[in-house]
Amino acid sequence: MLKASMRVRFWGVRGSIPCPGPSTIRYGGNTPCIEVRCGDHVLIFDAGTGLRSLGIELLKDSGIRDVDIFITHCHLDHVSGLPFFAPFFRKDYRVRVWAGNLKPSNSIERVMRSLMSSPWFPVPMDVFKAKIEFQDFKAGDVLRPHDDVTLRTALLDHPDGTNGYRLEYGGRVFALLCDTEGFPGKRDAEMVSLARHADLALYDSTFTESEIVSKAGWGHSTWMRGVRLANEAEVKHLCLFHHDPSHDDDFMDKLAAEATDVRAGTIVAREGQIIDL
Ligand SMILES: [Zn+2]
Ligand SMILES: [Zn+2]
């Protein structure tokens, strides 16, 4: 059977806070936003500052009127692009926003409404014209935004919790495991199963092994832990993601060389990069 196409494009690869400038120009300074095209379907993972440029690009394609955004968790680096997503301002678009584990005390609609309220933002969410559907789910749920697209989810270890995703489409598998500390000292069967035989698995590689010593409990991981997970889950390409804002381009080049030495085929995510699976 011919495998259908899956195209991944990075619009933001940086963790914690945007860090644009001459020293981060090659890997990029925007916070997490990943576009995955599954045939004609547009799936977006996380709504960091990279979402703004993606929204502008989507408006150029008159064939797209339907978009899904999957949020890993609601820390600011993963949602601060939401008020600037151009399709929200167009009445001919339908946008579904998915997030896990916020109910019953909260919901993704409430989070977006509070993000766009005084004193943090000048206009309320009611300025949006698109048909917006809010989809709250529980970690562990299987999501089917389209008949031919399946997403499996699991809770990862991070302050406030975060959702890992496994996207399956046309025989291709994309996995997103960020932000997470990687369950240090123990094997996490759910995380391994999300990444199992993935063509591309993005992993939280915020810290180096020496940096994480003083940052235990912060909810971020290292590329070495990513390599161990990728080996156990027999991932095809491990992709290091959620780079620390203090790691400039020269530092990232060294990190990339070390990581590919240890695991051939490892990719270090760069803003603007396109990967066809
Ligand atoms: Zn983050
Ligand atoms: Zn976070």
C-alpha cells in the first residue's frame, strides 16, 4: 500500500521565552509551534509565538478553511501566539482547539478567554470571527479529528502536567514529547508506547546533562534521555526540540554534532525546517 504524505514544518522550536537576535538566527527564536500536514489536513501542535507567522501563511492558501490546534499544556511559551492567529479573525474558517486535563476546574475556552482579558490583553476573544470549537480531553483519550487521522495521548511529567501526542496518518507516525523531564530513574511505558516506531519523535532537549543537575523538577529533559527513549521505542528519527533560550547557534551546532555522533540520524529542530515523512 502506498503511504500517504505527512509533512512537518517548524514555526517555533525554542522553549520558555522567545529569544530572537543575531545569535539565534539559524535555529530560531520563536516558541513552540509545529505544523503537520496530513494530506490536505492542517494540524498544528502548540501555539507559541511561531503561530503568528503560520497563521499569515495559511491565509495565502484559499483551499484551507479548517484547522486543528493541539495544545500540549497552557504555559505561556505554548499559548501566547493564540491571540495573533490570523484565521481566528476570518469568519470563513473553522478552528478547533484541543487541550487535555484542564477540566473540571478549568477549560481551554476559559484559558483563552483569560489570556485575552485585562490587564494582559487589550481586546477580548469576542473579536474573533472564525467558528471556534473547543475540545477538552483527558490524557489517555484517543482523538480523531478526521476519519483518517488518529492521535493518542498520555500525561507527561511537567509542572501542571503536559500531554504527549502520537499522530498516526497513512502509515506514518509523528510523536511529540515535550515538555517533560522524562521520568528520570524509571521507565515510562506510556511515553515509550507514544514514540514506538515513530518516523519522527520530537523530544524535550532543553538542558544538557550538566545543566539538568541543578534543574531537577523543572519539568524539562536532555537529549541523552531522548536518545535512550528513542532507542527503546525504536524511533526512526529522534528530533531535539524546545531549545533553551541561552543556547545560541554555535552552542546548538556543537550539541547537534554530539547528538548525531551518539545516534545517527538525529535531527535538531530549526525554525523554518520542513521534514517530509
Ligand atoms: Zn515549554
Ligand atoms: Zn511548560
